[in-house]
Amino acid sequence: MLAGMARLLVVKATAGADAPERCSQAFNVASTAVTAGIGVSLWLTGESAWFALPGRAAEFDLPHAAPLPDLLEVLLAEARVTLCTQCAARRGIGPGDVIPGIRIAGAAAFVEEIMSEGAQALVY
């Protein structure tokens, strides 16, 4: 899906319910880019790692923000969504636990994406 794209936006979400505005911004920017036709790769790291589990996005609530499950659905359909290997391990999350379509990968894959030609990385 991402190969051969002229531009790639890599969004690294580091926050979850612990910093809801920052979390929402990451998902909102990533999904907005997708709907604008930009290639997107969303990385779930830190507390956002929990959103790789079924049902967890539905527990997130932030007034005046787009529902996280809706944003995640758009991203799963049109972007690459990756759960950080170490973040998953620290939380006891395995490959069989995550929402279908979410891959687990580590720092080497992240660096490869952000260093690819035409890539722009944002960290929230």
C-alpha cells in the first residue's frame, strides 16, 4: 500500500487516555491526511498502544473530538497501522491480541519509514 508513494506522512502517537488531546490530534491528523489522499503510516506507541486491542478505542472519550473508533476505522482501511514491538511487550500484547490489520514492528521499521524519500514524520 505504501510502496511507490511520492509522499508519506508517518504519525507516531505516544499518548492515550493519559493525554487525550494529544492522542486525538494524532489520530485526527492521520485520518485527515488519509482522506486527502496522502499515504499515511500510524504508529501506536506508549499509551496509545492500547488502541491496538479490540474495543479499546470505544472507551476513549474527548468532548468535541471525532470518535476515536471512527478515525481508527478510516486508518485501518486506508493506511498502515503499526504497534510498537517494545510497547506491546511491556503491556503483554501479542500478535493474536491486536485488531486485524495492525502489524507489530520495531524501531528499525520506524526508522526505515521516516527516512524514506518524501516522508514527513510527526510525533504526538
